[in-house]
Amino acid sequence: MPATASAAPTASDPSTAKDPLRQYTQQKLQWKRCDAKGPATFQCATLKVPLDYSDPGGKTIGLAISRLKAAGTKARHGVLLLNPGGPGAPGLRLPVDPLLKFPAEVKRRYDLVGFDLRGAGQSSPVSCGLTAEEQADHPYKAETFAKDVDRARTVAGKCRARAGDKLPHLTTRNSARDMDVIRAALGEKTISYLGMSYGSYLGAVYMQLFPQRADRIVMDSATDPTRIYRGMFQDMAKAAEGAFTRWTAWTARRHTTYGLGDTPAEVRKTYWDLIARANRKPVSFEGQTLTGDGIRADNRTFFHLQKAAERIAGLKKAAERRSPAPSGTPGQAQEPDDNYLSTAWSFMCADTRTWSHDPERYRREAIRDRARYPLYGDFAAAITPCAFWQQGSEPQTRIDNTVGALIAQNEWDSQTPLFAGRAMHRALRGSRMLTVAGGEGHGVLYAPDGNPCADKAATLYLTTGRLPAKDLTCQATTGRK
């Protein structure tokens, strides 16, 4: 049976006398202008929620939330809660994000509500004190595997030492409960939602725990809810390989423009020759010094055909210039902020109990996936801090319900592949799937260079509540072969 019930108290009807969350659902929010530079109508507040929902009288944390009120009071439908993904990407400023081009009819009908996920941004942020080296991606290599295991163990240990009491409760289930407290504190019976990437999984968990309170749910670039999270990384490697193969064919037909080879095999060889060369001698390019592994670490490179060709052609020219490699030791730069990665590992490790604690299993899978998916397989299957993480407070949520939702997916997104979106569609049996045929990149809806067909379908659903009668296909407007 699907697990629609929660082991912890939920935000129940405020009229119920014995509501264990009443102190949270009935709190009075103190709204104030978010910042002097933003519009006066963009307001922020801090919402108090329990750290542990099974102990609502215990320790509390603060959630930073924001809202941009609906432009039309008569047409207002409710609130549209927004999440950018991650897990852990800041979402507080999403209502006024210039890269989210909501049409006027959506703004008339909804208060746009943003929030930082628990532990992230301004919501009781966690920090494990991670160095740049500990935050970087590292591929599997036999000669460095022992060091990689030690690094993963160290990251887990640092997080346990600095945020141990919070870690078991930084989960998607608790964030879904936070969303329901936001709903209740805003005085809404239901909420609508737009979640991107990981945000699709957060939305699915909310639908599972609170099906009667989910109104109009839109998922942009959905994950496979059955492969959270190690399988999700490995799926990225599989999809990246397909995108790379497509790119070599496209680029070979444009050899006179990019000079990377006039057959797919030659383009592929040019790329791998560049990687080998950069591993021998790092390449200075656009303000960065990149090894071959550093080039491969960005699994978004082949999102867009033209941008990828321009980037690889530029890297090839930079490598051929034979400019001297940077000398000396790096400057004493401040370590990068680690809140995002500290939050991300916290959620990914605590959300599921399927992470192996056997380093040798990671070694075997990395060797296998490096052979299967040379482009990114040794990154995606490498050992992670989750091998040494403490167990989350609850088991993983099984997604299986009939709540309505619209899932929008690009055909050539290698971070949340089309087959992952289809898996979410199967789990959400009341959903409709919108596929952008030929669509590139991570993210479909309301982008500056967005797809008018996809935007129209999402807007129609958000403004009327009517899902398409059947799954839809839109044609890409950019990136065509």
C-alpha cells in the first residue's frame, strides 16, 4: 500500500482542539520588506517549525519564506510555492528572480511564495566547514581510491561534529511537512507548487503525505523517485553519454565552423585527446585552470549542442597555445561557502537507507560505470560521504498516488533525463507528461529563452486547474539538428 500517512504529526485542521502543531500552524508571521532594492511588495518573514516533527514540543528551527502578492485580488486563486531544486539551492528570491518569466495571468492569480529549505540559505543554515577540496567532485581512480574513501569519511565526520543534532531531520519528508506548515500559516486550505529538478521529488513527497492539500502541482525536469539518490547520479552518467554521442554527430557536420573533426569518431577522438592533454598540462580558459578531469566534471557541458561545440573548440585552442602553466602556489583565497553542499549531502544521505557502507562496492560500481559511460561514469559512481553517514529519522518515501500534476521534461536533459521524468509520471498516476522533443538543457518552463508551447500548457493548468486530456509533446524552438 502507498505510504500516504506520516509517522509524525501533520498540520491538521486548525479547528481541531488537539492539533499537536497548532503553535506552528497558527503563528502570526511578521512580514517585512525583503530588501531595500527589491519591490516593496516583495516581503519576507521567518516561520518557526519543529526540528523533529515526532517531537513538536522540542527544538525549533526558523524557515525563511517570502511572498510576492497576487497582482489581482478578484482573480486570486491562492499561493504558488516555488522550489529551485538542489536539494539546498536557495529559493527565497524565486518570486522576483529575473530568470523566471511568469506570465501576467499567473501573477494575477497567485501569491508567489519562496522559501529556503531547512538547513539552507537563511533557514537555520548548516555548515560542515568543508574545504574547497572536500567540496570538489573527484572521479574514481585506483591510485587515489584510499584517499577518496578517507575524504568521504572526513566530510561525514565534519558534518556529524558540527550539525549532528540536525542531520537526521534534514530530510525531504520533513521539508514536505514544512511546506504544509507554510500553507497553514498563510491561511490556505491547499497549495499549488512549482518544483524544479530535486524540487519535483519534494513536490511528489508532499503529494504523498498530503494528497488532499495538493492543488495544482507542476514539476519541471523531474527525477526518478525510485532512484533517490545514487541511482540518480548513475542515470546522469548514462544520459550524458547519450548527449555526447548526439553532440559528436552534430559537430562533425559543422567541421568547417569548429574544426573538431568531420566524422563523429574524429570529434570523439579530438575530445578525448583534449582531456588527456589537459590532464598532463592544465589548460587556462576563461579565468580557470582546468585539468582534463576538471573539464569532465561539468556534466552540463553537452546540454546545448552549439554551446558545447564552442566551449570544446575554445578549450582546444587554449591547450594548443602552449601558454605556460600557472606557477607558484594558489593565493590565500577564502574557502568557498559550503552551505549548499552541506545541505545537499545532509538530505541525500538521510532521505534513503539504500546507501552502501561498503567502500568496495563503490569501487566495483565505479569501475563498471567508467567502462559503460566513459564521459562521467567514474564521477557518478564514486564513493560519497553517504557511505559513512548516520541514518535518517525515517525510511524513504514510496511515491505512488493519483494526485494530479503536470511534468515538463526536455528530451536532451542529462541531469534529469527524459527516462527519469517518465518514471515520475508512472509513479504519479494522475499526472500528465509534457515532453519537449529536441529540447536541450536542464529546465523547461518560464525561462528567458523558454518554449512557448510548454509555457502555454503550464500556464493553462495553473490558471484553470485543468490538466491536458493526454500527454503532450512540444517541439524545441532552439537546439534543433
